[in-house]
Amino acid sequence: MSIRFKSAVLAIVAVAVGAAFTVPASSASAEVREGGQVVAVPLTEASSTQASTARGSDGEIGTSGALGCAYPYACLYNSNRTKVEQFQVVTSGWQSFSRTDVYYGVNTRNDDVVYIRYTNGKVGCLGSGNASLVWNLRSLGVPNGIRIDSSSVCFP
């Protein structure tokens, strides 16, 4: 293996590792890709109701979260904070919303991030491990798709 090739491989690994630590899994803010940069998205609130331990249908222990979103779901709410959709399955592609009145989101998943797609081309990310947070999805535009990723870290 040539030195030039080894250097290129090390550079790629260094970039990948650096990206993995750009946004910690315990981060209390959503992230969005915008022109290759990551910018913070404001939270709506930390729910006044504490998250509680719950057991999923497969027996796994998780958290029941804000606004009545049960583990292990990512829940979407309208402007009145009424649940309008919920998603559970990790997918490699986007799932479109069946509604256009999505304003808020809650991610009760312990180790999976939730990416939100917007009509303006932006992509936001709801961090994992804090089910008591309510995310203001409209702060970035009009959301129109969701993808649950098995990563515990939001990647730029």
C-alpha cells in the first residue's frame, strides 16, 4: 500500500470522525443542513410533564415523552398540539407526511435520530435520548417528510 493511499485513507477517516463529533448525541437542539453547514434550530419547550419509563411492544424499555408521544415513536403535532402523525420504523428513505399542518415534533427514541425534510430543501434533525423535548418544526419552513435513522448522532 503506497504512502499516498494511506494518507488519503487517514484523511477520510479523520473527516468522518470529526463529523461524528460535530453534533453530540446528547445535544439539546435540533440541527439543520444548510449549504453544507449545521445551524441550531430552537426548541419550543421542555415539556412540563416529565418523561417516564415505558416498555415497548417488543419488551424494550424506553421513554414515554412530551405531549403524550409513546415510546418508541416520533410524533408530529399540529398548531393546537394535537397529534396528527406518528412514525416508528427506521427507514433508508423519506416517508412523506399525509398532512400539511405539521408544526411540532417529539422524538421518544433512545438511540435513533429523526430527520425532518422541508419543502425549501432544508433537513432538520431531532436528537435522540430526550423525550421531554418539543421541537418547533416550523422554525425552518414547512416540513413534508420524515426519516428515522439508527444513528444516535445527527450528522451534518
